[in-house]
Amino acid sequence: MGMCLLNRYRDFLPITSATPLITIGEANTPLVRSRKLEQETGCSELYFKLESCNPTGSFKDRGMVMAVAKALESKSRAIMCASTGNTSASAAAFGARCGLATYVLIPKGNIALGKLAQALVYGARVISIDGNFDQALSIVRALTQKHPITLVNSLNPFRIEGQKTAAFEIVDALGEAPDYVFIPVGNAGNITAYWKGFGQYKQAGKSRKMPKMMGFQAAGAAPIVLGKPVSQPRTIATAIRIGNPASWQGALAARDESGGVIDSVTDEEILAAYKLLASKEGVFGEPASAAGVAGLIKCAQRKLDLSGKKVVCIITGNGLKDPDTALQSGQPLLEVPADLAAVEQAMGC
Ligand code: AN7
């Protein structure tokens, strides 16, 4: 279907006759069957939902298209978010497309290079604070109360509305909801949105069952697992370096109502899954995306029986966004003279 996201799922979205059906080509992302990990983890069927294929390279475009459409509908002239990088890239893209002033607040030194480049080239006003994401979000909440600027973090309920469409696409592609969804958790908007989407689709008779939601935080930034905020979150997966998630309650509801888990994976487990995904599956997700996959591997190692089960891992963002981690994790670059014999030697022939 060549129809934009807002139009395709308009019956499930807060669309009115006054909502502009904007698009930058978001959503309708591939669901790709695994070749390797399916056998290794003992799933009956394992799929990767490539949210990394969105126009700005992450799932954020789904929620942002809805939030910005509603901002335009309400005649807003400006949008603002705090971000670990992907939300800011998406806000900046839609802001540019729609002629809105866009302000983004990011934690200094902890945003992947590609994401920073995106926000700057789309023309957002990018402000880096000497603090973390949680501090940035609290400043943005205060500023958007004080000034006529629309908040486009997932505290804005339209973000969750747009993001839930990924669950619709999975059910539409499989003809039924999967048994398990493995997903990284940062600010917890995405797991909240998926759970809402699966619920609405079931209610509409589009599926008969609901998946177990398996959310994974990084061990150094695992407030939901620990049951208390983390004041100085740390992880190589900067996208989910969040110590006090805004949608904490939504994540708990998704876990408890689905019979799933919110657990953590170490940076070592994240990096191992990141490398395996790229080198064995040809799927280059960013480190945060690998947290969900690392969670699947961890569960399989702890003897979670996935035989007969359909499993989906959400690849939330594109690996190209974080070239530093890629260059440190991949094969070494071989540099040789411009000489046939030297190249042969480097090839190992
Ligand atoms: C690739 O961009 O929070 O649990 O400010 O970029 O819904 O927060 C990003 C989060 C997973 C976690 N994977 O999703 C931001 C931001 C990637 C991400 C998450 C993020 P949520």
C-alpha cells in the first residue's frame, strides 16, 4: 500500500478532518526472518522488525509523525524535546519538513555522532547540557510549560499513539500476534506503545492472542529492574542511558499484563549481540537495539523454552548512527600498498 502511516491506520489514531496527513516516508518497515539466531535460541520462528529502516533510521518517526501532525493541527509554531539522539533526529526532520522551529536538548558527550549530525543538518537548534537525559527532560518539561512550544517527548500522548502502529504492522504481516516480543527499554515509551497496539488490535478482532512483552534495560541504566531511579546511568548503548523513565508505569503494565519481564543485560552482552546481529544475520542495529536481542539470547541460555513459539525482536535504530562503536567492534581494517601481491597476502590467499 502506498499510503502514509497516518492514513493507513487512521481508524486507530486520533485523526480528525483537521489533522494534516504529513509524511516523510515513515513506517511500513520490513519484518525479516532470522537465519542463525532462530536455531541457536530454539525459536520456531524468529523475526527482526527493522525499525532502523525508517527515514531517520529509528522507530521514533512513527510517534513523531503523529505528534507533529497534532502540533500543526493545534497551530503550534515550535516543538521541543530532550533526547539521547534518536528522538531529536526525528523531531528535527519533521520540524524541517513542516516549517516548525525545533529545539533539542541533549546530554553532552553521550549522543552517537550520526544522531547529532542528523539534528544539525535538519536545521534544529541543538543545545547540549552538561548533564544527563533525565535532567534534560526535566528542563524541557518546564520550558514547554513556560513557552508556547509543543513538547514532543513521549510524555506527549500522541507519540505513543503513533508508535503503537508498529504492533499493527507485525500482526498484519504475521496474520496473528507473535508469542514473544523482545525490545530494548529506555524511557519506556516504546514498550508501552506496543502493548497498547497489540491490545487495540485484539479488541478489533485482528488477532486472537497477545504476546509476552520482554523488555531489556542496560545493566548500568536499569531503574525499572532495580525498582528505583538511577542517578548516574551508564552504558555503551547511549540511546537507553536513562535513569528515570517517563513511561515507567506503562512498562510495568506491559510486563505484568502480558506475563513478560523487564530484565537487564550487561554492556558485554549488548556488544556480543550487536556483533552477532551484524556478522551472522546481516542486520546492523545500533547498540541499544541489540539489548533486546541480548535479552533473547540470555533467556534462551537460561532455558526459556521457545519451541513452537513465534518471536519478534525490535531493531529500534540503525547501526550507522554510531560509527564509533562500529569501528571499535568490527573486523580490523587492513591497509596495504597498491600492489597485487600485498592485497593477495591480506586476503589470505
Ligand atoms: C535505538 O531518542 O529516548 O524505551 O531520546 O533510540 O521508548 O525510550 C531513545 C530511545 C531503544 C528506547 N532503542 O526506547 C531518545 C530516546 C533506540 C532508542 C530506545 C531508544 P524507549
